[in-house]
Amino acid sequence: MEILDGATEPTRITHLMSKDVAKIDCANARAFLTYLKVQGLIDYIQMAGETFYKTSDDGKRVLRAYRKITKRVGVWG
């Protein structure tokens, strides 16, 4: 969920890996991004020869549902 939340705007993998977002290494970030892409929850965007990542509309729906559920049970900040 941290990756989906961190990619609501186009962002680089290094941002998603950071301590402010998912706190993961490059190998894990790539694995999670591949999984999220296959599930249709994140989009890859090519700009100026670089790859950026952005939460898809389906990913945003999943993130909203997750927040609603965890807020109801008192888990989400």
C-alpha cells in the first residue's frame, strides 16, 4: 500500500524505495512494482528516457478501500 500511496503522482523508483515511502531495497521495489503492474494497480510511464511509476485508477480504488477498512478498524494513521 505504501507504494500505491507513494506513486499517486508520477515518481521514480528511488522515491518509492525511500524511508519516507516503502523503506525497501531496489530488488524488492522492482518485484513489488512488477506484481502491481501485472495486477493493473500501477502504470509505467516513459518520460525523457526514464521510467516513472503512477498508481492506476484501479490502484487508487484499492488504496481508498484499504484506507476505509483500516480506518474503521483503527489501523490507518
